[in-house]
Amino acid sequence: MGPMSTSSLDPAVAARLKRSADGLVPAIAQQYDTGEVLMLGWMDDEALHRTLTTGRCTYWSRSRQEYWVKGDTSGHYQHVKSVALDCDADTVLVKVDQVGAACHTGARTCFDADVLLSDAD
């Protein structure tokens, strides 16, 4: 298996996806009730199919070249609430209920440690 392999993804959805050269689309995980942006992962057709049908976020690991289900190792599961494509079908937004930390560093979100600009004051 792996990017561009045969997938069970609905052909109508697969036909709409605009993938990168390596067959992937970025998938943004967002906490469904607070709107907090948690992380960005990558999905190929099969990872998206698994996400849509299992209710758990499945990603393609570019470094390990394998599928991974968020939480299988860490216990920090992402329970899928909704999945949407953006307007030009090249990014997936997955609204989830995140259990524990989303970031591999143990932080709640991947986007809170390296703030380049903040005008929140």
C-alpha cells in the first residue's frame, strides 16, 4: 500500500481531489467545538477513506512511509466529527474531538510554541 495505491475511496470524491506530486493532500485537524487548530497531517486516498469510514483520523507518514491512526501509539485519539474539502479540493479539514495532546511533543496543539506574530493583546 502507500500513496497512489488502489483505494476504496468513493470514486466521486477521489475524482475531485487535487493531490500533490506525491499523491497526498494536507489534512488540517481542528477541535470541533472550540475551533482550535490542532495539527496538519497528510492523507492519500486510502487514508481519507479510512478516516471517513472508521471515525478515527488516519494519516500517511511521509517519514515512515506507512499509514498511522492518530492515537494508536500515544492514546491521543482523534474522533472524527466531520470532514470537508476546501473550495478547490486540495485541502481536507477534519473536525475532531481530540483526546489529550495533538502534537508529538505532548503539546495540545502543534501551533502554540513558535509564534511568529501575535496581535492578540
